[in-house]
Amino acid sequence: MDDCLLVIRPRIEFSGAPQIHEPATGTLCGVISIQHVYGAQHPPFDPLLHGTLLKAAPKAPPTPVKAKRVSTFQEFESNTSDAWDAGEDDDELLAMAAESLNSEVVMETAHRVLRDHSQRQEQHKRQEPPGPGHKPKPAAEPPPVAGGDLRLVKSVSESHTPGPAESASGPAPLHRSQSLPHAATVALGGTSDPGTLSSAALSEREAFRLDKFKQLLAGPNTDLEELRRLSWSGVPKPVRPITWKLLSGYLPANAERRAATLQRKREEYFAFVEHYYDSRNDEGHQDTYRQIHIDIPRMSPEALTLQPAVTEIFERILFIWAIRHPASGYVQGINDLVTPFFVVFICEHVEEEEDVDVADVSRVPADVLRSVEADTYWCVSRLLDGIQDNYTFAQPGIQMKVRMLEELVGRIDEQVHRHLEQHEVRYLQFAFRWMNNLLMREVPLRCTIRLWDTYQSEPEGFSRFHLYVCAAFLVRWRREILEERDFQELLLFLQNLPTARWGDEEVSLLLAEAYRLKFAFADAPNHYKK
């Protein structure tokens, strides 16, 4: 397709839109590769994100123009059910927008689609008035959608983007339920309101997804691309251990080679233990071991990591990794990255109803624990191979990512960015930990595991995609940030965000917004620039 159809090409200025400046420190385009975005296949703008846009003037009916299609988009569209399921008339408008990228046509299309979608919902409600004993019907179950193909993800910031009337009265309250269409929320793996989707429907959907995973994994050669596509929206608990091992590159796609690979790698790990672990008290290594020994009891969940058997396993894993990677050695933060793998792999061997966070590992047979320890070591090693510059001298990887986060937030929400600047809050003061621990200290362990389902299915998920998750995470607290007028209160809030009750729904919305940002900036780094 001709490059003239790229969404990133036009520069459209709207009255009242926030002014966005090019940062002096550089742009993302020097760091992240550029991929073309085909304007004919994706709604170029989120109309609700720009609350100050002028309404398009009425125009004569456009002459139908045949839009160019991409096969991958056709495949995605056939499996999608959301607010952008437009009729033929809307397709004509989208085609016109694709050919000419006229801003009025684009906005008219966006408003029309959303208005029609709302009218259909209201009509459905009127047809089924609630009465005594009336039970709401479960929402229609959409087909599974790969997270990377989501066409329209309504911005988490849309409900709090101030318009002219709102600027004087302060920011509007954030309503998370408005951040993503219901169908997209379900498709991304998030939970729904009990009144909208029954538990039976959820169980049926979960069983359907689990069956798809099992069929894929049962083949002689697992299609890793298809596995990544399915995993983006979350991995069912029963198949998460083997899925993570495959996505980490620890296990081969060929099913016949897996048993031999596991045996060889486990023997190799314990050969390292036998060779290196006794040196932990040597003068050259005792400082490393002492720091590991101090850090492990501070990890989460405490009920798990304080068990003697778990403490010994984590000490061996971290010490062996540090000895075999002298360029970085052990750095605080690496210890947190062991927990998700260990918890996921140990869950195969504890009672189904038992909470893994507080599971009694002493009941697990010793040979099973040895296998879990070796598998955890190799998967952690694979993860760290991709982000090792986060932990080398002066941690340049983290320094760079924090600067990129600052630049990105300045482009997507200038008001929040300036508010932090005015109160002298530096991004390093709160975002360093976000990069160092991959948000593990900011969200519950269950949310971290769900995040890692997507991270492992994304190219460079733990480094590149994590940046956009952090940006979405910060903007998620926009209202609360703008309400704080003191440096100390701002910093305390950012270092102790109220996420204790978060679950799959919040994580799914966060990932959806992160994907929207990645689509707009990573694949089109000049987007929104002036």
C-alpha cells in the first residue's frame, strides 16, 4: 500500500487542543523501530480523547469509494464485535477517510459509529424492561480477539480529558467503566459486571479458551505465533506453566524434544549449583550473597518467601545467576523477578483451591521442588537477557526508559506532565522502581502474572511494551495527581498507589490503553508532533 495512506502523515490542528511541544531530550523515533500504520484500516483518531474538537459541519453525502483492504485486517475484522461494527454507510465514510484523510469525514465517522452503537444499546434496554424477578440476559459472547489487533481502544484518559467548560471547574472524575467498550473488555480477558455477564457465561468462555490452548499445545509442533496471539488476552491457569516455558524460549516448539530438554537443562542448573554455590562465603562473593539473603525476606508475598525451603531456592537461583553474569552481578530488583515464575510453576503441584500466595511448599515433594527451581532459574535468565542493561553499572537501561517515559507522558498528557514539573517531582523518583521491578511493587502478584501473560506474547514485552504500560499506568491516576498540590503528597501518592483491590479487569484496561499508545507512538513515532 502506498505510504500516503499513513495515519501519521497528516497534521491536524483543532481549536482548543492542548499544545504539544517537541522535547529537547530527543524523541522516541531514535530508539524504537518504525512500522507503517495504514490509515484505511484503523480509525485514525479517538473522538473522545479530543474533547475540545469542533463538530464537523454537515456535508453532502460522499460518493462511495472502494477502500483498500489488508488481508490481516480482514481476518481480524471477521473475529471482532465492538462499537466499530459499522454498516455500509459507515464503511463508505471510512473509505473516504482512507483516501483523503479529511479530518471532518474522520470525526463524522467516529461520532456516527459511537452514536449508533449507543442507540442500539438503548433500544435493547427498552425492549427488555426490568421487572420483578427479571434476570438480565448475559451479553453476547464475542469471539476471542488477539490483543495486538484491537482496532479501537478508547483511551483511559478520555473520561478525564478536560474540555473548555471543564477547565475552570477542574478535571472531571475518572470512570473506568467508560474506558473500554464492553465487548472489547471481555475480549481482552477482563471481568464484567455480574448483571451484564453471568458467571455461567464467563465459565463457558473460559472453558472455550482453555480448550483452544490445549488443542494448540497438544500438536506435535506448537505454533508459537498463534500461542502468542492467544496469550495476549491472558493465559488460563491450567496451561500457564507450559505456555510461559514455551514463550520464554525455554522449551522447544517440538513436543518430542521437550522431555529431553527439561532433563538436560535441569541437570545443567544443578551442575552450576554444585560448582558455584559453595563459594557464597568466599571473600569475593560473600557481599553478593549477604545482599541476596537480606533482600529475600522483603519480597512479596511474604507468606511464601519466608518459608525456609523457598528462601533457599531463591538464594540459589539469584546467587548462581549473579556469578554467571559478572557484567551486572546481583542488583536489588532482580530478586522480585523470580517470584512470578516460581509461583506459576509451583501452582501445578499444590491443591487447586489453595491460594499459591500462601501455599505450604513443604508439602511439595523434593524432586518436584528441584524441577521447579531449575525451570524458574532458566526462565528468569531468559527474561533478564532481554533487559540486562537495566542492571549493569549505573543501570543505563532504566535511565533511558525513565527519560522515554517522561517524553511520552509529555506528549500524551501535557497537563499531568507540567503539574509534576511545577511541583518539582522528577520521574526518576517514582518511575525508577517501575522499571527496576517491572511494576511488581505497584500491583498485586495476581496482576503481575496477568501482565506477564501479555509481556511474553509481545515483541520485547519486558522492555519496549513495558514503557507504554508505565505511561498508561501514570495517566490512569490523572485526576488524583492533579488534585495534589504538594511535592511530598504527590510523591507519597505515586509511591503508594491504591491498587490492592485490582484484578483482571483493571489490568486488561491498562494493557488495552498501553497497546493504544504503542500503536500511536511506537509504530508512528511522529504522531501528534508539531
